[in-house]
Amino acid sequence: MREAEVYRQTRETKIRVYINLDGSGIYRVNTPVGFITHMLESFARHGKFDLEVEAEGDVHVSHHHTVEDCGIVLGQAVLKALGDKKGIRRYGYSIVPMDEALILSAIDISGRPLFFYEDKGLRGKITDFDFELIWEFFKGFALESKSTLHIKVLDGKILHHIAEACFKSFALTLKDAVKKEGQDIPSTKGVI
């Protein structure tokens, strides 16, 4: 079973993430940021990952540290769960609609941490959540999972729909990339 647990504590946050990449979408998520809790639950459900997240953070200052650190710890947990990466598909992509929103995401579990994001300059709040924190979450994930991740907003007006479609597309993309297809490392180099 490909699973991992990672705990990270700083002066700003305390976060524990457990993930089973071969799960069935069972989740228990508890963060002080309601919207990121909802997004992580959606990620687990649509990616069929078993996921536990316990997070505390200095949300009296901002949601920024907690959201970014959730992405960082999730990336570390996925990297740890993948182990030597033997047999994984390595690449994944999806295009997900949610009402008027349309999101494209693609990942290469390459060992090269890069993040590319385009949201057409959309800014605003989803209740008390700053929309631009979506970028911080996925950047943290990409860098810590040592993956190249692209997320692009193709269309959309309602920030909630756009953000949720980003997480659903990301879930399907990651599910595709971590799928086991054999026993070899998917690289001409022999390592990723």
C-alpha cells in the first residue's frame, strides 16, 4: 500500500497529513480555514485518495500560512508515499468543467519542481478566503512533491466554481499520474 504520514510544525502552523494513494476517497479534514477544508475533501473524493488532514495556524493574521503549508505537507506526503516511483504512469492531465468554469491541469512527477499557473488575473474573496491563495497551495504542493504542475483557468467567472474545479481537476490529474502501470521507473534516466 502506498501511504505516508507527514507532520510539520513551524511558529505559524502545525499540520499533519496522512494519504493513501490507493484508497477509496475516505477523508477526515480539519483545518481552521473552511474553504480549504472543503477543497481538500473534494480532492480526496474525486482522486479516490484516503486523506487525513489536521491543521492549526495563525489565521488571526491571515489564511496564507495555513493554506500554503497544507500544500507543502500534502506534497511531502505524496512524495513519500510514491517511494521509488517504480511503475507509476508519471504523467497526468484533465480538463474539468464546473458550471461556467473550465480548468486544465497537467502534472509530471519528474523530480523537477516547477509550477505554472494562469488564472486571468482573477482576484476576490470566497466568503473570507482570498482567491489568490489557490496559487500558494498548489505552488507548495508542486515544489515539495518535486513535480512539474500546470494549472490553467480556461474560463470562469464565479471564484468558488473556479477554485473548486481547480481542486477537482488536480485530483483527477494526480490520480492519473500515480497510477501503477508496471514495475519500471518511467524515465530513460532510470530515476525520477
